[in-house]
Amino acid sequence: GGGRADAHSADAAHAPRVSGALAAHYAPRTPLRLVQSGLLAAEAAALAGEGSRVAVLAHGLPDPRDSRLIWQAMPADPAAYAQELYASLRTADMLDADFILVEALPDGPAWRAIADRLGRAAVGSGASPAG
């Protein structure tokens, strides 16, 4: 595993024509759901209560009461969030979670592009390639 991919992806992000190609980007194998902030803890607890292993990407602090939940604290800054998003999704995939819950993003122009990417990741999530 080389750690050299970062410089590469940063270049790609600045190339005007490439953004369309990046639209295919990363969709986790694990089913991904976007959940409103106020419902996040309850939704996560409900899934965990059914015996599911749940990864949660949230702005807030982890809910310490439930060990079945894998909390990943996400940055409150849109640029930092965008940078960490795919790494966090990959991590959730590797942890063998049954579901990934992502706290709904704040409103605002800077968040819109990220919300769009998350929406596409959610649509493509859980699709296992044949074989």
C-alpha cells in the first residue's frame, strides 16, 4: 500500500474536466443512509438493537452508551470534511459494518457539493459486484 495517491487525487480535483470522471467515485459496499441529526442516535441504536454493526459518521461526539456502534467524528469544516469523507467510508467498509449512517450535512453552498457526492455514494452503496 503506497501512500503516494494523495498528491495525485489533489491534482485531479483541480483539473476542470476530471470532475465528471470523479462522479463515478467511491460507493461503499456497505449500505449507506443519510440521517437527520436529531434522529441519528435513535436510528443507530435501532439498527444495533437488531444485531447490526453500525458505523456512524457524525459531526457530534460519539454516543458512549453503545459499544455496537462505530463512531467516526467528522470535521465541521466543509473542506476538511470533503477530504476525509472517502477515507471514512472506506474505513467503515473495512470494519465490516452492516450499515453506514451519515449525519445529514448543514445547509450552505460549501456543503452542497459534498451532499451531492454523499447522495451518489448512498445510491451506489451496498451493490456487490457479481461473483
